[in-house]
Amino acid sequence: MKHTLNNISRLLLVVAAIGLVVVIFVPIWRIDLDAPQYPEGLSLTIHANGLKGNVDIINGLNHYIGMKSLHNEDFFEFTILPYCIIGFAAAFLLVALANRRKWLNILFVLFLCFGIVAMIDFWKWEYNYGHNLNPDAAIIVPGMAYQPPLIGFKQLLNFGAYSIPAIGGWIFIGAGVTLLSLVVLEWKFFKKKSGLSNFYKTSVAVILLVSTGSCNSGSEAILTGKDNCSFCKMTVSDNRFGAEIITKKGKVYKFDDAHCILSWAQSNSFDRSQAAAYYFTDFSNNHSLIKAGQAMFLKSDSLRSPMQGNIAAFSNISDLNVVMKQYSGTVLHWNDLLKP
């Protein structure tokens, strides 16, 4: 008996194929470098056919620490990667046309193997460039390697290195998530024969859930006595007044006081357009983190916060009213605090 695919599955395969074609024309991965001497930051973007961004500046910096220069012709991957991506796009379309669950499963295995091999190759590339250093370089730090992170953040001397998927990478991940979801749901659909309506609802729910979970990053707990304030460099000492900023790159800046986070946000060293979210510690309710835009703030000199910002955040009006009976002051909102 031939096990055919649901029409929704075939449609999603076509959409994923179109997405893979788009990957050819957009950056797949990016490595961003932040340092005091480069307030705007440096960026290296990896496309299917080569490297772009601040390649020349990064090569100049690499020369001083003994790293090899980056040249497109040194990477055979840029010769074959466009063909691999187009090949998979065609494979997605062929599976949709073939209308067989067996071929869907085979495509998933091949796509998964390709993703694993690609990440291993990327790690080896980073390892080679970060460890095989010129012994006659102008700057030599004994035992120091300059391998960027495979994904996430890593401090390299005075540079903060971020390695994250770019738009093409997210499309590729989305195609993989879609493929995995269809494999699972087609199997369940075949086993239970639950009908098109239930299959459609389950498909959409699972794909959205997995995709959202993959792309979103939330707040990070502020550890009293361990974390240092990004502005004043003091150790966070009072869990009632903490705050943090999460950038679009996923980096977290933590602060021990409203004075510090506001001074940082309004300083020339921070680009507010790069902020993804602001959080404050709830003065009440176990001091959990709440989004700044959803909070109410009490400014009172009687609060005596660590750096004399004397501002407390609240998630609801009832808690604010209770505290105001002890600390009289002015009620503010996030937009009020952002004003210079």
C-alpha cells in the first residue's frame, strides 16, 4: 500500500523549497565583533558563495594576533554550497510531487545529515583559524586561542564575539523544523487517520510552537552577589532593584539599579535601536523580572537603592499601592524614565 502525503504537507514542502531558494541570496550566518575602539561594531556575514562585511578590517586585526587572512578562494565550501541548497530545494519540490511518505522520511534524514555535517565543518573552520597562529605575530598571548563560538557569545581579549544565524540560517532552520514536524505528523496522521481538519490544526500548532521556541530568547535571572552591573561594575547586591537589557543579538547586560540601566541606555556607548527588550526586577512577587513596558515605577528617595536611583518596579497596581503606604513618591511609566 502506498502511503501518500496530506495536501497540507505537500503545500508546506513547496513553501520550504521556495524558502531555500531565497537562502542563496541572503546571508546565512554572521559573526559580530564588539569592542571599545569600534563602537559601531564589526560584522562578518557568511553567504552561500562567500564572505561579506568588514572582511578587510577583520583581516587587518587578525594579522596582529597571527590569524590567517580570510579569502573566499580558500574555502571550497563556497563552490559547492549553492548547488547543495538548490539541490535540497529541488528535493523538497520532488517529494511534494511524488506524494509519498517514504520519500519524505528519506529527505528528512538527508537534510538532517547535511545540517550536522555543515555545523561540524563550520566548527573545524573556526578551530583552524583560531588555533593555528603565526608564532611571529606582533601580539602573542601565551595559551590564548581566538576561536569564535559556534553559536552564542564569547569574549576574545577586548572583543566580544557573537556567532548567530542570519536570515538565511533561520530560513534553513525553519525548513528543517517544518520537515521534522511533517515527518512526525504524517506518521501520526497515518496511524490515527484523524482527518484533515485535526491534522491541519496540529500541524500549524506544532510548527509554530517549535519555530517560536527556536527563535525567541527571554530574560536571564540576575544573581545577587555574583553578577556585576554592566554600568558601574559593582556586584548586584539587592534583588529588589535589578534590571537588564537584552540586545537583538542575544547579549544580556545586567544592572543593579535603575540609575545604572538608564545611564547606560542614554549613553553614547549603547545604541538603543539594538535593544530587543528591557526588564526590571519586580519589587514585590519574589522579585521576578518583568518587561519595562508592562511595569509601573515608584520613584522615592526613601527607597535607598544601591546606586541612589531610588526607583522600584511593580507588575500590578495593588502591590504598588501597598508599598506607597510605606514609601511616598512619584508614580512613573517606562516612557517617563527614558526621557533625558
